[in-house]
Amino acid sequence: MSSAISQFFILSARGDAIIRRDFLGNVPGVSSELFFRHNNFWKGGHGGLGEGEAPPVFIVDGVTYFHLKEGGVTLLATTRDNVSPSMVLELLRRLSTLIKDYCGFLTEESVRKNFPLIYELLDEVLDYGVPQSTSTDFLKPFVLNEPIIAKPAFGPKQLFSLNKGPTGVFKSVLDTNRTDGKHKEEIYVDVVERLTATFNASGHVCSSQVEGAIQIKSYLTWNPPIKLKLNDGMIIGRRDNKYGGYPPESGGHAVYLNDASFHEVANLDAFDTEKCIILTPPDGEFALMNYRTTVGFKPPFRVYMTVEADPISVDKATVTMKIWCEIPPEKAASGLEVELPTPKYVQRVHCELDEKAEGFDNSFQSWDYSEKGHVLKWRLKRIGGGQDFMLRARLTLDRPYLASLRSEIGPINLRFTIPMYALSRLAIKYLQILKKEKNYNPCRWVRYVTTSNSYTFRT
């Protein structure tokens, strides 16, 4: 099995090739145009993918296309050889991380402003299409071009997007080499959690899982060692419970993780006794700890839906959706989107939003219905803990109402982000810089964010 790719591209949202490298010359030069055409007008296929949702790996005319979309651009690799798909996709992910580490951010503007630096990185990472080192720390001495930091403008939803890395930092790792006195000593730590949950028609949890990571990005000169302390009452599956099983429901432990893995730089000598991790952070962004848990947390949202016949017209139906936010009152979710698929015989939809008390600003929620995709979307810019909202939709059908409509609507899918909230209750108790200089006091930034990976209510 080969490990070489033939071509590498970075494409804009319009399909323009901003970065292009042809290593082997055995794939046509118009491959990026062919990819853009097939990707935008994908006809579906196996796996339930709909039109316009091309899989991350597909083959056209004997050429295999691998792509990863991030920051509004697409990283594309092509090959004619038998190459491991997981290896190439991981290579694309690491290349996107490298660009973010050196350019501060991955957008079309940052790629255009820093194309000499990106070509320099590609020359070091890929040798005739064969991956070499993708370590930010290792490549640092070989990068001579200075980055041009292009800070993008963010709206409220994008501010807490996970695509942009730790806590809105747009600095390059080369910033630590500055000698003009403008370098700021900083370290960023993110606790990022992604929730996957499925509920039955009665609203009870069928399955739920939180996948989390402690992401670190350091801008500390000379990379001094640091010390992180986690929850004292934390239990990590088989590591702390060798006989397996789950802790009792009445147990006093605040955090239970099914399993966890640590980065190679983590010193775990004091972890079992003090729940402390000592490490010397390398340059760039990396995951200090990846973990997973299926117990000990409460789903943040509940949804209730009813479908009723319209009392006036036989070819109309009324769908009522009510959503409850069950996170702590001092927290709030942002960018909540509720998606409800409808049958193809639904012609039109008109919705009435929940009317709150007089003086309440209801402009933060909206709805729209796609007649082509037959999907109703209900959007709320912000919903606080303890709040509930309701939407009433009137459906116009092209045939008389039947009770079977209830089973043909759905499932309901939710997308959301909850800033400064960790569903598993994992917490960074303190972050200590182990440097003996008395006047050394760098800025420490810690952020928590929970987002939905898949949050589905069956109907």
C-alpha cells in the first residue's frame, strides 16, 4: 500500500485553487475543478447522503479525492494509488492545524496573505507526496517566512465556534521568537465537549455520550513546564476501577469518565493521588487529554411535539413543538437550531412563535421552511437555563390528513453551543506555571464549551 498523495490543494468557497502542489504528475491538472463540480452537485448514494453532501472520500474516473472543510476553505488531496483513507484524512487535519498554528487562523484571507509560508510548510511536510513530520515544534526552525495575521470578524454564533481553536486566539507560534518587546506571554486552555444523544418518542434517553478534550495552545517563551489540577473526585473507568462497572447513583464522585487518553508530554506521576498533570507544552495546539463519559450528566434540552388535525380544513395539520432548557440558570446556549423534516406531501408551512410577556424581545428567534428539502428550521439566538419556548406550525397538505402523519414527521435534530459550561462537570482547578522567576506572571486563559455532535429526538 502506497503512502504518497499525488496533489494537494486549498480551495476557496468558489472553487478557486489558492494553494496547489502537484507531486507525482499522474493526476490531471483540472482535478480540482472536477472535485468542485462533483462535491457541489453530489447525487447522494449509499449511506443516506443527500444531494450536495459528498462523503469525505470518493472516487471519480480512477482518481480518489480526500477533502476536509474548515474555516470556509477546503483542503483537498488526490491520488491514483491505493492509499489509506484514514491516513490521508488525518494528514489533512494536521495540515489544517499547522496552518492555524503558524498563520493564527485558517480562512481564505489568511491563506492568501500567507501563501509563501504555507508553501514553505508543504515543502517540509510532504516529500514527493510522502508525509514527513507534522509536528509544529519540529518544523519551527525550518520556517523562515513571517506570518501576516488576518483577524476575521465574528458574530455571536461564530464567537464560540469550535473551528477557530482556543478562546479566539489568532497568534502565530512564531510570535514567541519576537525580540522587539511586543511578545505577550500567554497560554490558552479549552475544555471542549461534544454531546451525542438519542431520545425515544416519549422523551426518554436511549443513548447518550460526551466526548471531550482538554486543548492547549501555548505562547510561553522557552516553553516552561506547567501544572494542571483537575477535579479531586474524578474517576477514570478502568484506570481507577479495575473491576469495571459504574459508580453507584448515590456516590459522592462529581465526575466519572469511562476512559481517557493523554498526550505523550503528560507526566502522570501525581495524577492518581492529586489529579495533577505536569507537562512541558510544545509549540502549537494539541490535545492534552481526550476522554469519554456516558454517565453522570443530564441532557441540556428536552423537546415535546404534538401533531393534530386542523379543526377547520381536512388538508391541514397543526404541529406544536415545545423546548425546555435544563442547564443551570446562570448559563445560556447560543445559536440553537431545531430541525424538523416533513413528508414530501407537505406543500406549505406557516409558523407562530411563542409570545412572551409584554415587553419581552422576541426578535432573537426565527423560522424558515425549505420547500425543496421539506425541512422546517427554528432558530433561537440565545436560550437561558430554565427557559422554555414554543412554536406552532400549520402544515398545508396535498391530501387529507391521516393519523399516520405523526410517524412520518421527524426526527427532530438540535444543534447548539453552550459557552462556559462543561456537561461532564470536569474542571481545571488551577493552572500553574513552574518557573522560578518572581516577576514572571503570564496570562492564563481557560474556557469551557459544550456543543452538540448529534442530538436527536425520535418521533
